[in-house]
Amino acid sequence: MKYMPSRLKTKVFQFVNPFIRLPTMGLDISDRTIKYLRFLQVKDKIRFDLFGEIEIPEGIIINGEIQKEADLVKIFSGWLAREGRKTRSSFMVVSLPEEKSYVRLLQLPKIKREDIRGAIRWEIEANIPVPIDELIYDYEIIEQSVAWNEDHIDVLVTAFPKKIVESYVRVLKSAGIRISAMELESQAIIRAVRRRHADNLVRAVADVGRNKIGLTIISAGAIVFTTTVDLGGNTFDTNISRALDISLEEAVKIKMEIGLKKTAYEGKIWGALAPALSVFADQIRRASEYYQGYVEHAHNAEIKVAEVILTGGNANLDGLEMHLSSILKIPVRRGNPFESFGEKMIPAIPPMPKNKSLAYSTAIGLALRGII
């Protein structure tokens, strides 16, 4: 069975007509940083135009929830003033925090498409522990191959508490930002890293950020499961800092220089990182087991996760792929956020090093929405 996300969607997260061709910028908002990136579409080519990063002081956003809206408005307003016309003339595709989302893969009986929305509302009330009037939700149908005549429809539902979405919208609009659409970080990342050719392989995508790891299982390019792990680069840095009795700044530098070399610093770095990496690998296993339980009802679907793709700034930890692969017994590789471009990119070589591009995977995927 081949899974393909359908184009049939609710319009909850869409703010402008998707067929209007305007300069679009990806805006990846996390607890401590804002990454932005803009592409321009030139005929059948995509021009790499602008990118950058803004630090957010601690406490303004906590676990994806905006705590100090006025302070965040000032940060965005200052950024718009500094960057000038390019940012002010752009429509923004904005990430929503993965940890505040409810993502559910629902199995509906075979019904008419015009009846799906009503059926989804009923299923949401049964599957999500928040009153439906307090949610904003979107959905996509996971299409089955025409060769199969199943007795059900699989639908991926993404829901957020209204107060979370409305908080982000208030801040962005107060700063003068024009929103084109909002979507999950994982949706954007998958858009960036999935290969151009179609296949039925199942992949786990791990976005290794500063404060968290986002895990997503995809089957033939369609998301079937997503979760967030409270583990990230800061955990690695803190563990090294304690093991070597050094500052966090020194720990970050050593982490990027040494990576997972078992003999470095008398094995203290390895000893500091190994427990967290074991938790990381265990979470990938658990996500894979969830998927295997899901495909029991999906005829001809691949059952096992074939590979793990790493993205995010902390995916650059030297030796991480080999270590995880040895534990999980499947291939692990670093993703390429420009994988879906093919020969469309101008210039052909991106104006940022590959290791830096991993940190921009979400922003790249956001900026690509509506282009490819």
C-alpha cells in the first residue's frame, strides 16, 4: 500500500489563498531561537534569498507556550526594522510548537468525502482530552493505492489548543508580520528532507534540537506518528559540563570537537553522553513499535522502520549516526534539507554549510510550502 497525503484540508491554518504567488519566508519559532529563511520562485527555479537566526531570552517562551507576549513582539518588531523591505514584504509560514500539538491517526469507515469533517469532529471528541470548542484542528487523508479496496479511510488529524494558536497570531500580527500559514514543525521537516523519488519505505525522522527531540514516523512521505522527547543538545552540554567540571560554553565546544570518541578525556565525555543517547535510541524504538501496531490493519504496508534520518543542529554530533545504528540495527544518516530541490536551486550550491543547514530544516520546509 502506498500512502500519499491528500490535498483535501480544512482551512484552519491557511491565512491566504495558497494559489497566490508571493514571496514566502519560513519562520521557525522555538523556546530560545527564531530561524528565518526565504526563497524566491523564478519561473521553474527556486532562488535562495535570505536566512538568519535571532536569540530569544530565556523565559519568553517556555515549552512552546508564549509567556511574555509584549517582549516577543519587541523582538519581532526589531528584526523587521533591521532586515528591512525583504522581511516586511514577505508572507510568513510559521511553525507551531510540536509539544503543544495533538496528532492522531484516525481510522474511519468508508464514507463520502463531504462527510469526513463531521466524522472527524466526533472522533476528536473521543480521542483528544480537550473540549473540541477549545481546539483548532486540521486534517489530511492518507490515500490508499487504487489497487486496494479497503473498508476504511486513514486520516491524520493535527489539533492545537486555541489559546496557543491565538497567542502566536496576536504576537505576529502585533509586530506587523503577515501570516500565510501555520503548521507543525514535523510537517515542515518532512517536506524538506524526503527524497524526490517515491517508495514504500518507512522512516523515522529525529529532529535533535537544543531542548527537545522531535520524532516522526513517515510511510511513503506521509506522517503516521509524531512525538516529542524532553532531551536535546542542552542535556548533552550539561552532562559534559558536570563530568569535566567546566562551563557550559566550554562543554559545547568540546562536544562539537570530540563527539562520541570513547577514549577522549579518559572516557569521561562518552560516559556523560551514553545514558542520554540510550534514552534517545529507546524512544526511537518505542515510536517504531507504535507504527508496527498501526500497520496491522494496513494491507501490503511495510512493517519495519527502514532507516532513521537525523536533522536539527545537534544532529551534527560526530559519531551519532554510527552509535544509534549500532544500537538500533538499522541505517542512520544525517538528512539533507535541500534533498527535495533537485536541480531547481539557484545557486546550485546552498550558501550555507551542510552542517548548518540541519539546524534550518524546519525553516527550509516552511519556506517551501506552496513552492514544491
